[in-house]
Amino acid sequence: MTTSTRKARRAWAAIVRKHIRPGHVVHLEVRHDDWCGIYTQERTCNCSPDRVLKDDKGHVLARVRGAGFYDPMEHLEVLK
């Protein structure tokens, strides 16, 4: 993991802690590259997608680029 990827992942973790809470609605947009493995039969991300977090009205709360592979299960612990 490069330094810039590490910084982006830490920034994303801080954004998740700040904005994703029980009782609040947020929309997570994950913008994968065209060549990403998510579009194959394997259905696993192997790109570094842009992540955009929006509130329930569609306003952008945060945007992070270069945070590495995306795993949709990584946010489940926040919702416990």
C-alpha cells in the first residue's frame, strides 16, 4: 500500500465514522473503472474506485479518490 493510498483509506475511514450512523440515510456511490473485475463473473473489485458519499437529499458530503479496492462488507461494523 503506497503512502497516498494509506492516506486516502484513513481519510475514508474518518469520513465513514463522521457521517455513517444508525438512523441517518446516506448514499454511497462507488465509481469503478471500466476494466474492473466487478464487471466480470468473479464480481470482485480490483481497481481503485472513486467513492462519493451523499446525504439523503443528494448533496455530496465527501469524495475520496485512490483508497484502494472496495469491499462492500467493510461498512457493516459501523452499523452495529
